[in-house]
Amino acid sequence: MKPKKLDSKGNIIVGTTAILVVALLIVCIFVVTTINFIQDSNIDSQANDNFKYIIDDYSANLEVLGRDAIAEATQKVYNGLPVRDSEDQIKKNLNNLLESKNEEFKDKYDIDISSEALSVENTDSPWKVLFKVKLEGRKGNEHFSKIVERNASVEGLRDPLPIAKLTIASGIMAYDDKIHYKTALSAYMLLHNFDSPESYIEATAPLTIKKCPYDPYIHHGDPGVLRDCLDTGYFHESADGSCYLCRLEGKGKCPHYGFEVFIQTHTPLGNESLSCSDHVVFADHYNGNKINPDDWDSLILDNSHRKKYGLIGNESY
């Protein structure tokens, strides 16, 4: 028996079925390809987010590492060793800390990081030090390269100036959150022929950097403010005072915007002597008088500083 030939209607049905099958295959291939692409994109996105998180985490550590590098330089001063170039010393300290941090991130995240401290600089604020670090990171196909800038605070660190200036051989001591000058400051004054060095025997000053909240400073003339300032041991912004980086080098004055602190005398003497702002005692060398001649713990201040702190013509402090 001869097979029946498809008529035109049958040809149309077969052709249509074939087209539908091919179209369905194309749709399936497209769907599978799209799913794979989305999965690959999600993996890439997760990898990018993870890499970004690691870099951000590392960058967030730079502020703490910078502060630690400053603290190490301060400790060197308190160990009796001079710091000739504070910026270079802090850079060396920071690079050592960065090397350890790089190894930590390699073990923790399997990422290759290289970093280098480029500079240590003063800022417009005497309470902050600016660090610039060249940072490069690589993990797989991901790569990061940038110069990162971070500010580190010096608040809470010890004041290095008294030790750096007089050296520990002078007998100066630090305890109870105070600098105790003993006879070191009076001996320094006697050596330089300053007036009434005996007024500064057993003088004290704050040890830890604390920013004074009584701003503007003229409010120190308000009732109780000066007493609280002295009891707490606050430091004050000063265009004449030295910055923290220069204090590390034993400089009582510098061209940067810095701060000053009162060196408090404890004497019954009322003799004219050096005004008690630390930049005056260690650099500018001009005299003042007790703001209260009957008070053993009275500050010795010149008229300019009395005006700055609101202590002229006001006996309520």
C-alpha cells in the first residue's frame, strides 16, 4: 500500500509544530543563559562588595594606627630618648604598625595589601594630626590603589613637652595625671637667669591633653570656671603655643597653630616671675604677677593672658 501524501493542511501543521519546538528550545536556552548570567553577576557583585568591605575596614583602622604611632613617639620621650624629627619618627612607627596590620589582613581575608605612610602633618586644629597613607590592595581580579587621608586625635595622650624640654635627668616626674616639676623648672630658670626661679619650686601642670570646653576663653573669668579648669587640667588653643609634633621635639614655640597649658605654682611668694603659660616659660620668657597675691596656688599671668581668659577686673574666679 502506498503511503498517503500530506495535503497542504498537513504541511502547515507539521511546519507550525517544528517552528514551535525550535522557538521553545530558543526560549529554554535564553532562560538558562539568563539564569547563569544573573548568578555570575550576583557572584561578581558579592565579590566586589566583599572586597570593598575589606578595604573600608582597613582604612577605618588608619586613624587608630596613626594615634598609636604618635603615642609610641611620646613613649620614647618619656623613656628619656630624644625625638629629633617627630614627623619622621611617627612615620617609621606607623609603617611598622601598617606592616603588622597587612599580615593580619592577609591571614584574615586572604588579601594582599601594601601600604606606606607618606606624610605626617599638622592641621588647622591643634588637636588633630593628618596622616597620608598610600594604600594598595589586591584579591583575585580586584585591585585598589589610593592615597588615604585620616586625622588622628592627640586628646588623651600625654604632653611630651616638659620631659622633652627638661629631660628626665632633671628630676621632673609624671604621676597622678600631673607633671611634677619638683626643682627641675626652678633650676632651668636659675640657669637662664630668669626672675624669681624659687617661685616655681614644686610647680605642677596637667599631664594628659584635654581640650578646654570653656570657649570663648574669656569665660574663665566667670565664677568657678578657672578653678574647674585648673582642677581638671585643660589645655587651650594658642597661636603662640607649640603644636604636638613640635612638643615632641622639646620646642616651647613653633610656627604652627598649637596650644598652651598653665604651669601652676604653689608658693606663698608674690615675686614677679615668668608668666605661667608654658610657651612663655619655655620660649617667650616674659614676666607676670599672681592674679591673687594671697593665694598660694594662684596663677602668675601677664596682662595679655589675663585679658584672653577674662581675668582682668574680675575677682570672682
